[in-house]
Amino acid sequence: MRNNPDSNKPGDTALEFEFESLFAAEESAPEERNPRPNPGDEVIGRIVRVGDRYAEVELESGHDALYDLGGLDEPPKPGDRFRGHLLRVRDRVLEVATGIARGGVDLGVLQDAADGGLPVEGKVIEVNKGGLVVEVGPVQGFCPLGQMDVRRVEDPTVFVGQKLMFQVMELREGRQPVLSRRRVLEAEAAQKAAETRGKITPGARFRGTVTSVRDYGAFVDIGGLEGLVPRSEMGYGRKHPSEIVHSGQTLEVEVIAYQEDDGKGRERITLSMRAMTEDPFEAAARELQPRSILKGRVVRLQPYGAFVELADGVEGLLHVSAFGRRIGSPRDVVKDGDEVLVRIKSIDQATRRISLAYVEPGDLETIRDAAAKPHGNSLGIDVVAIAIDMGDDESDEAGEAGRVRAHGPKGTLPSVGAMVRGTVDRHLRFGLLVALDGGAEGFVPFAELDDVSTQQDARRKLPVGTSLELLCFEVREDGRVRLSQRRLDEQRERETARAWLDKQQPTKASQEQIGSFGELLKQKLGL
């Protein structure tokens, strides 16, 4: 039975392996070193030679066997791996098979299949109460509905007309054979699972099939084993799992965690779909530019602003101070689900933040840069236009300094050194935004306020609507106004001291006595 160099001579007739030659080989062979498998045992081997009717198989146990090629659509090739069951031992010759084709079935073969646990091919011909009628060779068998699949069968009629493999569960004289497809599927899954377990490690990638979809994620069969893709690992957006995948869908996943079976059936495989795709924020940071005017959708509202989804997994913050006018809450302007126009003020890759400004549809043509053309991107984000330079200053967060808008100054700008009156409009991270009586806006840093050093102090001591008197100490070329309460207090102190000194008319003697002190006081006060 071993390879014979003469057997491969050109012109050699088609190989027919006779039972007599195998019997003679067995007679002449020395005592076997490995025990011979029994009917029904699973066997693994390699195809050695292929004839017209049989293939010679060399089993891992060291035994030779015959594999009946009848009923196969395509014969195997020498060198192919073989996994099946020992069907029978006849005249000391081992006969193996992966299954029994429907055309080669009789009652004797069915009994062999039942004894050896070998699957047989059957055709589902009808559905009856409690199961399905299956034609197996010259007999009709019955497969209970619960044995038709590893999962619940909702519509058994889908199997009618299909040729499937079954295992014989029960064979009694005068009664229909009882069949199980579930056992065949479980055996195949167990074999695949054993192979898959050897490949599972964090970072390993598999092609799997979605078996079910839940609110918290989707289960995926990666080869005899099911893993869970949590909702957070299904993508970068906010969609429900059912909007992303469906049962039966084939997809690529990556293992991110694996807990081996602890003996209580708790084997857990955590998978990721996100790991197979590029982080869309990285693409947005690379392809989008400040001043781009985009269409987005409001997905979440907070007291401090609105989060706007620009693409799946790409969101920006529309701060409450970036709506172009004083508002108490983002809800005064937008609501969840609204489609809005926004302008990118900045993209910070380190903190993964995109800062946005609200664009009134009526202002679009006014702020559009006619010379700049909208650019494309791989994310499918709708870039409507490019705005002219709005002079955003992110160092004082969300435009904390008052500014001239693109369509002209907002109100009358004060002059440097002027005392102005205004009302606290917003509490910002580094100071206050104040609406001045003249219609302009000004920014007051915390360092320029009395007894206020933090945003919490300001909210408590200077709530929105508080009237203030301030000194304008800077007006920039772009119209930004910076104000100070502390400097106004110091100026008033100087003016009070000067007025008091001017009213004093000391005598010549007293001038001689306190003259030097008066001069020192004037110098100290800068008078």
C-alpha cells in the first residue's frame, strides 16, 4: 500500500484497488504498532492515490484505508487532507467516508451510519406536524423541528427541496428513521471551533458572519465560535447596531479580548469592527480646513453648547458663545436633529476637538470668500463654502474678546482710555464677555476684575445681567475690545487724590513743613 515507483509509469491503467491485494498486504504486515480505529471513530489522513472508484488514504494512525468516491461531485487529489469517519471494516480492509450520498443508501448502510455516527445525505420533501419529512435513499425519515438547526427555526418551509446532511439518531424496524441535522452542524462547528481557538489572540483578524443583532451589539460567527461586537466597537458614529449590520452579513472583525473557557461554559470573545477602519477624526483633521462652512446635524445639546455631527464619528462643538448673538441656551436657536450650517474655527488634534461657529443661512453670501473654492474630502462631508478670515482667536476660547463681524463692526467701538458701561453677557473660561451700551462687545480678563479670579467666582459675584463700569485699555485693528475694572478703579483713585490735593491751600509755614511729603505723595500717585 505504500508508494510504489512502478505504479506511476506512463500508460499505467486506471488504478483499481482490489480487496484481495489489501488483504494480502494486511496478512504480510507485521504486528500493528497503533490500535486500529473502530467503526464510527473520527479519522484524519492524506489522499495517496486516486482510482476510478476508490481513493487510497493513509491515516494518521498509520493504517491504510479505502475511500469510496461514489456520489462525490469532484474527486480529491493526491496530497489532499482528509477528515471523516471509519464506516466499516470488511475483510480486514478499513473503509472511510465523510458522509454517505443519498444514491448509495440502503437499510444496511443506514445501520452502519447509525452505528458509526456518519452523516447521510437526505432531501427534505415536506413539512408535517412537529418536523420535516426527509427522503434518504429508498426510505423516508423524520427530522424533528428542534433537530433541524442549532438555532430556532422560524419558517421550516425554507428547507423544503434542499439536500442536506443528517445523522441517524434512531433506527427501528418498521418505523421511520429519526434524523438530526443539528448534530451534524454541531460536529462541524466543534471542528471549526478547535481550529479557530488555535488562531485566537488579541489583534487577530477574521472574516465572520453576523448571527444576531441586539441593542448592545452584534454576535458574529468567526468559525465555529461566536464573538460579540459591542455597540461601541461597531463604528465611530451614533447609529443603532441594526442600522449598521444585519443577520447573515459577512464582515471583517478584529479580536480585542479573549477569555478562555473557565470550565463553566463562559468563553468570551470580544470583537471590533472599528479597528478595521480608519479613525474618521484623523481623516477630518487631515482634510478639513478652518474657515470651511459645512452642513451638520445637531446630535446633543448641553448648557454650554451644541454638538454637531459632521460625519459618522466626527463631531464638533458649537459653543454657546459662537451663535453670533447673545443667547441664554443653545435651545433658543437649535434642537436635536436640526440640520445647521457651521463654520470650522479650529481643529485640535491633541485634544480631538473641533470648534465651530454658527452660520445664519442669510449671512452665508456675506461671509463667503468668493476666491476660495470648497474642497472635497473622503468622509463625504458637505463643504458648502469657504468663509473669509473671521479673525477667530482660540487663545481666549470661543471668541471671548469682542470682535468686528465680517459684515461690519457691531456697534460703536470705544476709544482707548474711555470709561464705558456695559452688561455681563457671558461667563467664559478666561473672563467675561460684556455687551456695551454703544452696541459693541468687549472682553474683560479675570485679571482685570476686582476680587474675581475664576469662572466660578464670576458666576457667583457677577451673574449675567450685572451692570459694570469699565475702562477700555485696548482696541485692536480687527475690532476686538479689551476692558478692565481694576484699571478704572485705579484711574478714579488718582483723579480723587488729584482733586483733593488741588483743593488744599496750605500756608507758607505748613508748606515748608509738609512740602516734601506732598511732593512724595504726588509722585506716588503719578500726579
